[in-house]
Amino acid sequence: MAERLKPVDVVTIGVGLTGSLMAKELAASGLKVVGLERGAARDTVPDFQSPSIHDELRFAVRKAMMQDNVKEAVTFRNTYDQTALPIRRWTSFLPGTGLGGSFVHWNGQSFRFQVADFIYRTHILERYGRRAEIGAMRLLRLLRTLRLRALRQSEPADDHPADPPEEL
């Protein structure tokens, strides 16, 4: 039998970045707030600890932070009188699961630097010298240039003051 809980003023469905910030502000204004989340809780260690967080196969290909549509079916129908059928293959519709919301699920591929990353950098610089660092700087500048060009699709990126200098 379901347990009836005390009434509250606000219920947030999802306690990711947006839901938790909203709940915090509402609670600070004096409202009683409860947050509901589907899936397991996550913590910095071990969930976002290197090297496992850098597992592209697990996260980018196998979608480990997304809802498993074999275990939990999502159904769809075009009109009310149709029978709802399960969505078997997801393309861009990827609902996440577990604490964290889109901030975790979609940024799980934007890796956070861990202590080990700085240790790796030190070893690479000791082995290959400054040229390895300059190569990385060139790559970052190239990525920045490409990002800026994408933002300014209608105007050329050449000689734009925000573009990185060409000397490296």
C-alpha cells in the first residue's frame, strides 16, 4: 500500500542542475520543496573519477548514463485512438537516468580534469619536452577558431579580433 506523505508546496521532477537550483531558491523563499529523481545517486568519487570517466565506449557509444529502453520502455502514439507502441531505437531522444540531469548526462562527455590528468601531462612534458605542450596549444587554438567560425557562420573568421594569433 502506498504511503501518504505530508503535503509540500513544490515538487521538482528531476534534481539535476536546473531542478536543484530551482528547489534551493524556492526553499530559500520559504516554500516546502521535495525533489524526485529516477535512478541511482552519483558522487564525484567513484562515478567521475579518472580513468573510468574517460571511457568513450561506455558513455558515448553504449550511452551508460541514458535510460535503457530494454528495461524501461517509452511508448509513443500519434493520436489518442492509436495503440501506444514502444520506441525501440532512439536517435536524438535520449532521456538520462540517475541523479544529475542533463548537466551530467550530456556533459559526461566533456571530461573534467582529475589529478591523474595533471600527472599524465607532467610525464608527457618530461618525456617529449615543450613541443608536446605547443602542439596541444595549437590544437586548442584551432578548436577555438573553428568554434568561433561556427558561431559567425555568415561572416568570415579571417582577421577577426577574437581569433587566436597565427604565430604558434
